[in-house]
Amino acid sequence: MVGDARKLRLLVGKVGLDGHDRGAKIIARAFRDAGFEVIYTGLHQTPEQVVATAIQEDVDAVSLSILSGAHNYLFPRVIELLRERGGEDIAVFGGGIVPDEDIPGLLATGVKAVFTPGASTESVVEWVRAHIPLRALG
Amino acid sequence: MNDGRPKGARNERPIAFTTVSDLPIERLYTGKDLGPDWSPAERLGEPGEFPYTRGIHPTMYRGRLWTMRQFAGFGSAEHTNERFHYLLEHGQTGLSTAFDLPTLMGRDSDDALARGEVGREGVAVDTLADMEILFRGIPLDRVSTSMTINAPAAVIFCMYLAVAEKQGIPSAALEGTLQNDILKEYIAQKEWIYPPRPSMRIITDLMAFCSREVPKWNTISISGYHIREAGSTAVQELAFTLADGIAYVQAGIDAGLSVDDFAPRLSFFFNSHNDFFEEIAKLRAARRIWAHVMRDRFGTTSPRSLKLRFHTQTAGCSLTAQQPLNNVARVTVQALAAVLGGTQSLHTDSFDEALALPSEQAVTVALRTQQILAEESGVVNTVDPLGGSYFVEALTDRVEADALAYIRRIDEMGGMIAAIERGFPQKEIADASYHYQRQVDRGEKTIVGVNRYAVEGQGKPEILKIGEDVEQAQLARLAATRAGRDAARWTRALEKLRADAVSGANLIPAMLECVRAYASVQEISQALVPAFGTYQEVSVL
């Protein structure tokens, strides 16, 4: 594969039991319209399943949509599993209903960004272009 | 000068005059918009008479106000029981229960997928032991209880029956509503266990059981709410909900039930979004379409089967985390639309819901909003005050026609179950939701405080947090219940349920015995999997 010509590959994941997939689907389409390759996991994935898909699909980043309130468990768990399985250079970011005071704690665990309600799809796409580099694939 | 706009439009602002769902709205409506054949007798009728466009009761709110029913549920059964008592003491007239995600998916609190989610978005219920605490001190013959539960609805309903048994209350005295609308789960809310067709059997079993044993219970609340929250238009919400209703009625008839034995216990649940007149038109059109469907398609003339009764909730998805007090104004407009649309009961959202579960202060303001509409605004004094408005009638006709076009397409696919299996409603909603988001991003649709009039660094209100201790306490109670139950009775009860799933017997009596034996939601739900299988969604983007 010619590294320079490769498109950014993003996994859009719904993790946990939360069935609210409106945001995940919107962001997946916005990423696709922005020219990224998008892998959408579908609903009700465990952190293990999301991480397995991310590694198998050689994605550059994992974006999680969480509206269930379980973000303080699920984000760090996905990061931990990525590290364990050799995907430590895969960036993790996401969005959902996340109270402001929880965001510094999530960033400290290695989450690159957390987008909350009201963020425009353009602002998320711009952030991805600025902050998610193409990984060197082995 | 010609700027490309219609004559006279030069004096108008250069924006698209459309509803939030993008229906075009004209500058002025007159009798011409209704067409030469438009007959009030045929299109409207009298309130309380076919086709019920003006309402299902002749006196509407002069006779009885809508039920003010605030959805509540969080943390442990003890927390939610406390909130129930608080709401009843403050004048609420019905209970409405929110369950946590593991419960909604038929999973126990100690299941691996439940980690981090126990008690977070609703109350955790694993066994009858939790349900006994949830309704402690609440005489079940004196309240009506709504329970928002779908895939494991029959299990939770059996728990409610078992609590009533323990209180010494006959099942015939129980009043309430089970959401039990599995079709909209596949379409929008996405909390399922089994595939659609076996799920329909549980529902028809429950309809048959209730028509004999719990005659005052609303067995299904056919829900557009979640369809709208998933991003549908108003027309899609209406069409997909009524198409689901048609599928349930057909399933009941196919199961050998007589339509007038179960149809009167079907109720509906709609969203009330920001676009005031579009919502009113939607609710009026809903009644008219349903009355025609029940009469013309299912051949009933019983008014109890023809009348579409519904609950309304204001639109959670319209609320903003930014400048949260603005949500009080949104909820007021939405609640007023629901009332002018003739709702039978109403939940008003709390202003802090885009941030977290509602605080007690926010819940109180939401309830007070309803009380102000009911007792100060004067809108309850007359029936269907907007009936006969050229605009409202033209918009009602438009929404009805567009919804009927969708229903015809779904019929052509072989009905709603077939449409779901091919991803049709899912795709339509995803398209509408993306279209709207793009309009918001481009500033074509306004969200005050988000894409216009935004301010930086505003204060946030106090929000309710669910501690980690809830999960630990729930796990401890579940373990204690498992250790303390009669193992032989538990085994026998689950074996009987497995056998009935295969034999085709009505599942509810065996399920009730499982509940009495303190079998858990997951144990009971899983007992049906060998016969029913599990559902895997084909994701449509």
C-alpha cells in the first residue's frame, strides 16, 4: 500500500448496552462525506469487540459514542485493551452526554478529545484532520 | 424588480419557511387550501365521534384533565421508590418507571455487559425482590403505573402482578401501561433480545392474558417517541408508529383474538417537538388515520377500538446542554402543542436532561409547567380550540396524506416486520437525521444557544450523579436473592417456561411462576432463547 495516498481509517463504535445510535450514525456519515474510510461497529459491542475490530481493521483512530453515562468505565477500558493488544498508537476520542467535570479525568486516561452535544459535525471533522495522523502500518 | 422569489415575497425575510421536519409553509391559508370537497362533518366530526380529529371525548379537558405523568427511575429501587413518593406528594397522578439499560436488554446487573451501566439511566431490576422495594408503600390499586420496558416487558409485568398479589390486590383492579412495543426497538430504540417474529408471540400472549386477567391494563404503548428521538421527521414518526400499530392488531387477529377484545387496550405514545403547529397537526391526523384503519381495515365499529388514546412526552432531543434554562421555554411550547393536540397524558422533560438525569428542582419545574398550562393558561376551557383554522386543518391534511403514503409503501413491502427486516424505516430515519444535522451545521435551522446566540463559559446547574455504590449494592442484593430462593421451585418454574416456549402454550402463566420463584430477568429471558433465538441488527448507515 502506498502510505501517502492512504485515506484516514476511522472506527465509529457503540460500546455497552446503549442503543442511542443517532449521533454515531451522523458522525459516521460526516466522516465518510469528509473522505475518510469509516468502519461502523453497530450496536452493543463490548470493549473487547471494539478493540479487536480496531486492530483487525488497522484503523488510525477509534471514536466512541456514549450516551449511557458509562463513559468513565468504557473509555479507559478501551484504551487499556488497545495497549494490551499492541494498538497503543491508535488514538481514542469520542462524544456523547458527558458532564464537563468528567472530561479532564477522561483526557488524563488518554482520551484525545470529548465532544459534547452541540458540537457541529464540521468541528469534529476539522479536529480529526488536525489531530489524527495516519499510522505507520506494519 | 425580480429577485426570483414569488410575487409579494420581497417583503419577506429571505429564509425558507418550513417546519422543523422541512414541510413547506405558505404565507397565508384560506378556505382554498382545504379544497372544494373539504367537509367538516367528514374530516372532523364532533369531538368524541368518528373520526375523532377533534379529540376522543366530547368534553375533553372540561371533563377530565390529562394525566400528569413524569417518567422517573434511577439508581436503586430504594432511590426510585423515594422519587415516586415525592412525585405523588406533589400532585402527580400516575407513576412512570424508567429501567436501566441492563434491565431493558434483559440482562442482570452482574452480567459482563452491564458493567458501568447499573442504575445509571433508570432503576436496576433483577428479581421480584427489587420490584417489591420499588413499589413499597404504594397501593397498586390506587395508582396507574406506566412501565417503559420492551424486550423483557412480559417479565417485568409479571413482577408487577406478583407485587400486587403480595399486597392482596386482584389483578383486575390494576391500571397502567406497559410500553411493550418491540417493533420500534428494531426501528429506533435498539434494545432487543429475540428476532421480531418470536417477539410478536410474547406480545400476543400478553394481550390474550390481559384481556382475561388484567382488563384495565394497556398492553402496548405503540411508540413514536423514540422514532422521533432517533431523528425522524414528524411524518415518519406518525407513519411508522401507526404501521407498527397495524402490525400489532394484525398479529392479535392472526393469533385468534377478537379485535374488540384487545384493541381498546392499545395506546400510543408520541413525541412533542419544537414545531408547534406541525405537532398539533400530527396528533390530530393520528386520531383520524387510526379511526379509519380500525374501521376500514379491521372492520370494527366499536368506539373503544376506533379511538386513538395517547401519551405525549416533550422532545428530549430538542433540549440543549448549552444555556439549559432555555429548555423550560422549549418544554412549555411543546407541552402546549401536546395539550392542543388532545393528549391523554403528558411527561414534560426537565431542563437539565441534556446534561444528566433530572435533579429534583428540574423535575418540579417540569411538573409545574403542566400545572400552569392546566390551571392558569385557560387552554383547557374549550375542546380543540384550533379546529377549523385554515392553516391547522390544511397542515393536518398534509401530514395525514404524507403518512398514508408511507403506510402504503410499508404495506407493499409486506407490512412493518418485513420493512424492518429490510432496514427500510431505519434508513429513512438515518437519512432524515443526517439531513437535519447538516441544516443545523449550515445554520439553516436554528438552535438557540447552540448555533445562534451562543455564549462562552456559562454556568451549569447542579446535576444528579449516580454513585458507583449503586452497582455494588445491587450486585449484593442479587447475590443474596439467588442464595435465598427455593432452588427446586426455581428449577421447576424455568423448565415449565422452556417447555411452553416450544409447545406454543401462552407463556405468561409460566413466566409469572418464574417471577414468584425469584428467577431473574436474565434467567427468564434466556430460557426463551433456545426456542426463539437472538437478534443481530444489519446496521444501515
